[in-house]
Amino acid sequence: MIIKNITQWFHDLAHVWVRECWLVLHEKGAIIFFFVLCAIYPLLYATIYNPEIVRDVTVVVVDDDRSQESRELCRQLDATPEVCVVAYAADMQEARRMMNEKRCYGIVHVPREYSTSLSRVEKADIDVYCDMGVLLRYKQIVTAVTNVQQHLTSEIQAAKMAAVTTAGAIIESEEVPLGNTAMGLASAVLPCILMLVLQQSMLLGIGTLHGGSRERRLANRGHDPMEVPAGVTSTVIGKALCYVFMYAIPMVYVLYLVPKFFDFPQNGRLLEVLTFTIPFLLASAMLGQVLKIFVNDRESAFIALAFTSVIFVFLTGISWPRCAMNSFWLAMGNMIPSTWAANGYISLQTGGATLRQVEINYWMLWLLVILYFVLACIVEYYLCRPRWRRMRHYAKRDAGALMREEYRRQAVDILE
């Protein structure tokens, strides 16, 4: 008897998997979300952020000090790859006029007491004004001024220490970027976005499939002709395995080919990256089967789930560090598969970490698989299936009851 039940369970599982694969390949909305979205969105995001680094951002210098130190500052600033000094303005009014005319995107103001403060070993301030229309320009201007100031400060300290130390006692520092050697914005941001694209496209596709099932039930008196009569666990697992199977090619394309096309950091081993992604896809598939309860038709899948993309981006810590989040948002981020997947993927691909070094992210994804599997079974058993039974019960009493209720829900007037 036990062997017969196990055999039947695997038979139902395979039947659910085959039928769900058939539905995915014949549902236009699912094809768009599962395949077209995964094909276009990574290219779109990567193209927007390309080129990653802006060179020779034009700036104007207002030198009120007119000393050797200020001229050396301006000379080194012009020599940096980030900015280009295009003019020296007589005063701030002229510099502002040049910025308003878009002849420059930044103003570097050297105050009159700059050299005097340096000679007294006091703090010497420099005013920097930037056009915030493009964040990359602001970043490059601030980076160039900061690097030049640090270099000049180290030279001044070295000169003053030379009189009391030997020649070999000065310690020089050098910044060596690891992983993201180009220091590009896309190389830092896109690995996180790629994981989120996979998750959100799967959630939207699952919601679309669920909405299609409900629409078929409305048209067939509560029955779905494409439904497989199987148990709860075999239904949930069979559908999840179908979604993961469908994402085999999109996963390789998004996580391997797209970074290769745009020369993003690829310091991880492909096999370890794919192994790390498997629990992420399973967790996303289970999460989609939990969230499908909020979807009533194909169109509402986009309305109900698309807005979460922005929230999930912030929860990954890409714009604000997770260590600085309060306990509520930190807990919310821990519940989302893309949070652990994005941070682990960045460590693998950008940082060159091994799978063992990101084992916390890896096992947390498996924990989310178990958690959302339990929740998906609860949703299927206690919410979805009772809803379908009620629909069949109402349809037996009144054949037009379901469609009238649907029209009422959508605020559509019916002519009696």
C-alpha cells in the first residue's frame, strides 16, 4: 500500500509537471514574463548604464588664492582622468553663468586663505559645486577632488616628516580595487538587478498562470479543464519544478552571457554560480505560489506584484546598507529570496568568493525554500481549493452566478 501511494504521488507529480510546462508554453503572458522579459530587461539595464564610467567631466576653477599651492592643485586636478579643467573664471558669478550655459558641470572654488592654512598646518577647505542632473558626473568630480586633496596632503606630510625621519620611513598608500577593477556603476549595480529580474519575472509569470486558471473556471462553472487532480504537495512541487526547469536557459543567459556581453566582473566559477542559483529559483517558485492568492486574473498579476520590485531592490542593500536598516526592514529583507541571492551572487562573481564562503546565503535560500513550500501548501489547501469548491457549488445552483459575481467585482453593469 505504501509503495502504491508513493508511486501514485510521483505519477501525479510528473503529470502536474508536464501539464504546467504545457500551460507555460501556451500562455502568452507566461511566455512574455518567463522568456521575453528575461531576454530584454538585462540588456536594457546594461545599455542604460553603459558606459559605466564618465571621463573628463568639464569643470571651471575659481582661484581666489592664486598661489603656488592652488596652481598645483588645479594642475593635478586637470591631470586626473575623471575631470577636465576647461576654464578659469574670475569670480563665482562668471562660473555660475558658465554652468547655466552647460559649458561645465562643476565648479571648484579655491578660497583666498588656502595656501595660508596649508602653511600653518591647518584645515584648508575647497568648495565644490556640481550639477546633479547626472549622478555619474557628480561622482567623478567629487572623486577627483578627493583624490587630489589626499595626494597633496600626503606630500605635505611627507615633506614635514623628512626632516625628522630617514628617507625610507615614509609609508605610501595606494588604492587597489578588487573585483570591480573598473570601479564602474553598472558592475556594482547590475549583478543585484539581474537576480531581481529572475525573481520578479517568475513571480509575475506564476501570477499570470494562476489568473488564467481562475478565468477558465469562471467560463466552465468552477472547473478548470487543464487542472490535474493531484494532492497538495505533488501539485506544489510539480509546479515549482516546472518553473525551475523553464528557467534553465534564462538563468544561464542572465547570469553568465549578459555579464560576458558587457564585460562585467566574472570572477566566480560557473558551476558554483549555477549551484547557488538553484535554491534561489526554487524559493522564488514557492514564493510565487504563495503570492498567487492576491491575483484574480491575468492582468491583475502585474498590478499586484510589479510594485514590489522597487521595495525588493532597496531591501537587498544596494542603495542603503542592510546593517543600517531597522529590525523591521532587516527582517523583511531576510524573507525575500533576492536579498540573499543578490548578495551571494555579488560575492561570487565580483569578489571571486567560493560557494563555501557564501554558505550562509546558500543555506538561507534553502531555508526559504522550506518555509515557502509549507506556506504554499497551506495556501493551496486552505485557500485555493476551498475557493474552487465554492465556485463549483454556486455554479450548480445558478449557472450564471459566477459571471454575475465577476461583473459585480469589476463594477460592470449588466443588462438584465
